[in-house]
Amino acid sequence: MSEPTWTISELAQEFAVTPRTLRFYEDQGIVSPARDGRNRVYTARDRTRLKLALRGKRLGFQLSEILSLIDMYDGPGGTAAQLRHYMGVLEKHRHVLEQQRKDIDETLQEIHRQQADCDALLARRSGKPL
């Protein structure tokens, strides 16, 4: 039985991306489809790498980080050094996201205070209670 394959249109539809996005990931070395004439043929390996890349993008990783992590686990994989490196990358990224969340929470609180101040000023100027 042969390994399943996908066309560029099938993967684009499955992952809700454009064919152009898939070609970009090909240019970056994330996927490496075979060719059948002019058509790209994606394997399970390509599909998995695309899925990991899109997940990394949603998590805010830079493309170079995504490629490094995917390539690291494409090799022999699972060594203690690879896992420590991956844990370090995740820890660094977690800290960045936690700081961003803190900044967003503080900004939202300030917006809420400003809105309350505006409501109070409008109520005084119109002579109507809130």
C-alpha cells in the first residue's frame, strides 16, 4: 500500500491557507513536495511539518525558530540535548507571552478607567446621572 499524498489545493483547504502560503513554506524549507510534472505532491511528512509550522506561527514563534524546532525533531529525535533545547525555547517564549498578557491586562484596566472618567464627565455635563 502506498503512502497517502495530497495536492497543494487539498492541503491549502485542509489548513485554511492559500497555495501561496504553501509555496512560501516550500521556499523556506519547511515542506519539500515531490513533483509530478508541474504538480506538487505532498507526503505525510510535509503535512506534519506544515501542521507544526502553522501551530508555531499561532503561538507566536518566528519562522527561524519554527524551522529550527521542526528540523531538530526531523532527525534522530528525542535526545536529552534536543529536549533540553526545546524546553529552553518554550520557557523563553512562555515568559514573553506572560509579559504580553500582563501588558494587555494593564492596558485594558487603563482603558476601563478612562471610559469611566469619560462617562462621569458626560453625565456631569448633561446633568443626568449615569
